[in-house]
Amino acid sequence: MSNQMWGGRFLSGPDAIMEDINASIEFDKALWRQDIAGSRAHVAMLAKQGIVEAADATAIAKGLDSVEAEIESGSFTFSRALEDIHMNVESRLAEIVGPAAGRLHTARSRNDQVATDMRLWVRDTLDALDLQMADLQSALAEKALEFAGAVMPGFTHLQSAQPVTFGHHLMAYVEMLGRDRGRVKDARKRMNENPLGAAALAGTSFPINRHMTAELLGFDRPTANSLDSVSDRDFALEALSAASICAMHLSRFAEEIVIWTTPQFGLVALSDKFTTGSSIMPQKRNPDAAELVRAKSGRIIGSLTALLIVMKGLPLTYAKDMQEDKEGTFDALHSLSLCLAAMSGMVRDMTPDTKAMKKAAGSGYATATDLADWLVRTLKMPFRNAHHVTGRIVGLASEKKIGLEKLTLEEMQSVEPKITVDVFAVLGVDKSVKSRTSFGGTAPANVRREAKRWIAKLAREKRSC
Ligand code: ARG
């Protein structure tokens, strides 16, 4: 049987393989709410403009309610022969409403319909992701406030560099998430235009009102060019690139959790809630959730790459290639949502071993820079010389296999005679972090202030939405 939507010129139905490659219903049924919302707005506008009679519009609107109820309750039968969500909904509508249903598709095409549905889905999903990112920020800032003064090693090249505080480290991710949210909001603002009414590609001769459908669907305005409206997927690409950057941030943090929780580092512990055991090694506690967050960044970033490649060779306007935008976009944004939830859970669940952190912070001569700074400040030595002197003192301590603060004054003076007993005041890790009061530095007072500032900001945001 030829297709009931466009079968006029077709004598037979598609080959089975054609149906296999062509049907998108298995994944685009996720757009059912958006599809029905778009149709509701469209038919209301058609009626208002006198393009469809009020009685038909009412029948269609009621029919859409029934379709919605059927899908919601699970009684709706999706059909592969009907290809996609648009034709599935419309075909059922025709069964419920009768011939009047056919008027719904006046002055629109599946091309502007799918562009509208996808924008609505991506927009609403970005809004939900933004809330999840805010929740992760809250979890981090609260933990940071609690451990604003907990000294841990700060790393460069994953080598102990200088002591920092655990709170400061967590707040770094609050900043990253702040920018991630900025990207999401920015993408949302740019994509919030209504493609509906661009029709197949050229607009329509019917006297439609695209401003009205824009308003009904929560768009800021209609898109300005009909060709662009049906052929653009950069809104999805922007969402995916914002998601990819956020996923990359989460993956770095996940990697740190994996490192910190190894017994060799032993800086942080996760509870039973976010770890798994081993079937043969009873001592093990595996950070699977963190590992999966790290790994899922692969599919999120992969979706961005895949869609960029799908789009890059397409002449304007619509091509069926664009149907391939969906699975990757749905999967990537769902995956990011899962990663954010898992990360918030892990942050709330994690307990730093503050003793182990402090011990590790002092190892590897992490206060060497403090010694060099002391030489500059107190002995007025040029920094380059101070660096050299410090290097020799570190060499001495390392030969003796002891920490810098364990050297005697005489031993230090054997390298630089002008050193006085005051130097010991800067060699402890606590003193080191306390002294880092420069704007953005790791001093516990700074960290506390920043954590409080974010907690207040996030609470304000929450109240206003
Ligand atoms: N399922 C299609 C998609 O996702 C809908 C648009 C189809 N348009 C067309 N002219 N065949 O892209």
C-alpha cells in the first residue's frame, strides 16, 4: 500500500530495507510532547487567521488532547510504516477526528515541524541541565565551605606543587560549571526562535501569523529566513558543544576522584552509595560512578563530532541526513544529565581524609616556593637567586630524606648564611596556604568568602525561578 500522507504519486509501498533505513519513530517518538504542542499552536493560529474554520480547529485540538492522553498512558501504537512522530500523530488524529484532521497540515511541512520540535526539546532539556549544573555547584560550594581550610597537595603535572585547600580545589569546579551554565544560557538565547511557518523551505502563501505561534510556544520571535529555518541545526550543535565542554570538565573531576580514592593516594573516600565491590577481591572499593562519568564524555563529545560531520556537506535546505541529528543529541544530553546527577551525589557523599591530605601536602617539598618567597621578602634576594638557593636547600633535605622544616638552622645557613630562625614560620603547609591571600588565591579566608558568595548567589537564583 502506498503511503497515506504522500502516496498520491506512489503505486507501491517501500521496500523493507527502505523502511528500515528511513523510519525514525523508534527514536523520534521522544518528541511527542513537542510535536503535539507545535500542532496545537499551529491550529490555533490557523483558526485565528481564518485559514481553518473554528469548528475544524476545535475538533483538531480535541483530537490532539486524545492523542496526548493515549501516548501518555502507553496505549498509543507507534507504527514504523508511518516513519516518524509527525506522521504517527497526524495519522492517529485522522482516525479520531476524521477528514478535518487533514487541515492541520495547511501551511506547514514536516521540515519546519521537525525543526520546531527539536528546538523545543533541546531548549527544555537545556533548562533542565542548567538546574542540574546549579545543583552540582551547590553541592561543591557547600563541601568547599566545610573544608575551606583543609590543606591538600596542589598539583601541576600531577606532581606535588604547592599546598592548596580542598575547598579551593572544589571551588575551581564551581567556576567551570558557572561558565558551562553561561554557555548553556547563551545557546538557549540564540536558539529560541520559531521555525514553524517556514513550511517546506520557501514560506507559504497562506496569511499565517508566525509571531503568534512563536508566542504560544515560548519562542522570542520567528526565525527570519525560511531556508535557514528548515536547514539549520546549529542550535543542536551549540547545545552539544556546551554539553561536551561540561562533560569534559566532569570527566576531569571524575579522573581526580579515581586518583584520590586509590589507596596509594588515599585522599578521599566514597561510601557504598557510589562504589562497587569486586567479586574476587574483597578489599576493593571501585569508583565505578566516577569512571562512568569519565567515560560518558566520549559519547557526548562523539555526538557533537557526528552531527558536525552530518551537517558539513549539506547544501541548503533540508535533507534526510538531518534526521541523524536526533539519536546523538538525545543520548548526549541524557548522558550529561546522568553524569551531573552522579557527580552531585558523589560530591555530597565524599569524605576527604584531612590528615592524609595534610601529610601529602607537606611531602614533595611543596613549601619550597614559600622558602624562596621568604628569601625574596626578608633577605631582598632577587627571585632567580632565591630559586637557586632554595633548590640547594631542597637538595640537602632530600639527601637526608627529611622535610624542609626538619632541617636545622645551621644546615640552612650552610647554603645561605643570612637565613634566620624566622624562616621556619613559612615552612608549614598551614602557614603556606594562609599566606596565599592574593585575589583568587587559596587562603582559607578567600575560599570561605567565595564559597559563601556562590551559596548565596545560587540560593537567590533558586528563589527567583
Ligand atoms: N523524520 C524527519 C526528520 O527527522 C522529519 C522531516 C522529514 N521531512 C521530509 N521532507 N522527508 O528529519
